[in-house]
Amino acid sequence: MNTTKDDSWLYTISPKKSLIHLNFKEIWQYRDLLFLFVKRDIITLYKQTILGPLWYFIQPLFTSIIFTLVFNNIADIKVGNGIPAFLFNLAGITSWNYFSECIKGTSDTFKKNQNIFGKVYFPRVIMPMSTVVSNLIKLGIQLLVFVCFYMYFVFFTDKASHSLPQIELILLPILILLMGFLGLGLGMIISSMTTKYRDLSFLVAFGVQLLMYGSAVMYPLSLIKEKVAEGSISNFAGMLIEYNPMTIIIELFRYITLGVGDFSVLKIGFALLLSIVIFFLGLIVFNKTEKNFIDTV
């Protein structure tokens, strides 16, 4: 009696042959798992909280109010004629929050999911990707809040006489991709390093907070240029702030939505190139760590 043996396999799990490895076909095969992790991130984030998803609205609004009181009213930082200070700050916070949530959410991927990684196979990069995707929902809600306040200032007050969206608003999807690549790349690098150096996990929130002050979130870039010209800030510090990719992104977001800010095609190209480099560097470190992290975590 003849028997036949089917040697074909549905999946083949093998070591990665290259450090830069991103198998889109495999990720697509596991897309249901990706969306399951996205759903988990959204539901569990505010589970057993009183206000729940309302925190999506409360956090940027309260931060914008505090920034307006401290930096614009007390410190007397000018944001431009016909531009409401609250709207200026809300624009900066809305764009900054997506990047910061991405980097903080992906920076502990290995440590947070070590039990799952040690038992079940799936493309590990799905975990940080799910954080970036789930934060898109939060970004969408906060963009809606920004649009509502923009309409209020334009149609019901006379404080937004020079707040005009620009034709470059079509670049908004590119800005979101830049923030996603940048946050994902940095998050994968930090996550890989925290498998050996646990202290880094305590420094992430502090480091992101410091980075915010160097990213023109609560002040215009023109102020830094004035301080450099006056000699109050060194040229080196001014260059670090001006060519910080998040400064470029935030300034561009303010420009396309409010008509105020620094717009430069060269700077956008620089931010795009740097974001892609950081993403691939993060992917290299992530793939290298993935091979033996279970022994060190």
C-alpha cells in the first residue's frame, strides 16, 4: 500500500539572514494579530478609569492652557499677530503627542511582552507597529479637537485674523509618517537596549520631557533665532534646536494649519532622511536583539 507524504509547509520559521529584515508578506499574514494588539492597546489603556477616552481630550487641552498661562502670559512669549496663543500651543502639543506616545509605547516592547515572545512565534516587529497604529486613533481625536477650537477662534472671535491653513496642508500624511518612523525607530533602539540596561527604562519619560523643550513645542523657532542673534543662546544650541527633526515637523504643522512657522523644503528633506535612517537603524538593532533577548531579559 502506497502512502504519500505532504512535505509542504504553511509557514517556515528560519533565522533572519540580514539585519535589515522587514517581511511585509509575513506581517500581512499576521494582520489579524496586529489589529488585535491595536484593540488591546486602546481598550486596556483607560480600562477601569472614570473618564476613560475623555483623557484623549483633556490632556492636550489642559497642557495647552498651562503652556499659554506660563509661556505666553507670564513669560510673554509672542507667537505672532492674529494667532491665538492657545491655538498655537495646541498645534504644537497635538503634533508632539503622537511622536512622544509612539516612542514611549515602543520603548519597552521586549520587557513588556517577554512572556508572549518566549511562548509563541509571530513577527516581533508587530508589537511596536501596533503601538504606532493605535496611537493614530488618539492623534485623529486630538486633530478633531484642534479643528473644533480652530473653528471657534475663526468664526466666533477676532483673535485668529491671521490663522489661515496653507495649500501645503496636503503634506499632513507625510508629517504623520515622519513622526511614526521617528518614534518607531527610536523606540526600537531603546527597547533593544533596555534588555541589558534596565536603567534606561526609567530615563525614557524624563528624556522625552527634556526633548520636548528642545523641539519648539511651546515657543516659535523664530524666538530661538532671535536669541542666537542676540548672543543669549550659542550657535551650537540654536542649530540643535533648529535642525531637530521634531522641531521641523512641529513648525511645519503650525505652518500648514495656522500659516505661522518655519517652512523649508530642505529641512523637510533632512527630517525625512533622518527619520528613515533612524527607522532602519532601529530595525537593525531590534532584529539583532530579537535573536537572543530571551536569555537577557
